[in-house]
Amino acid sequence: MTDSRFPRRVFGEGGEPDVRFTLANERTFLAWVRTSLALLAGAVAVHASAVDLDEWVKLVSSLVLLGAAALTIGQAWSRWHRVELAIRTGRPLPGFAGPAMLAGILGLLIAAFAVGVVIVALR
């Protein structure tokens, strides 16, 4: 019997792990999806915001948040895939730079947004 689960490359490898590990991996994936959706909502909120900021600040902030949302969803899928393979084959869990990447992007965005607020306040 062939396994029809998606993605076949993952589910065709190794043996069936304890279901708790697979479900924990899935919950982690879904948490990163929620984070991506929050970043997307932030991009929309910043762009449509009533905050008195220059249009370029709103545009750049929105684009950075959109990029962060796209990167986050990509990292989520990649991590789920690599962790599921590791669980199924008994290999060590892979490292994950997602939180550090996201913290760096958001830190830069917060700094840029603060500079935009200061520029508007000094006018």
C-alpha cells in the first residue's frame, strides 16, 4: 500500500513516529503560520493607519512587514518539513534561525518606525 499523504517525500521516509511528536511539530508549524498572519495584519494596519507619518515610512514599513510575513511562512514550511523528516528517520533535530531572523527584522522595523515618528514630530 502506498502512502497518499502530502508531502510524499516526508511521509515516505522512515517509520511511523509517536503521534505526539508529529502533532507537536504540526502545532509549531501552525504557531508560525499565526505569526505570519499577524505580520500580514500589521502590514495592512500600518499602511491604512491614521498615524501621521510620511507616506514613504508607511510604504516601507508595510513592505518590510509583508516581506517578514512571506519569510516567516516559508521558514515555517521548511522547518516543519525538516523536523518531520528528522523525527521519522531518527536523526537529530535541525537548527532553526527563524526566531533570530524575525527578531532582527522587527527590531530594524521598530527603529525605522521610531525615526519616522521623530521626523514628523520635529516638523
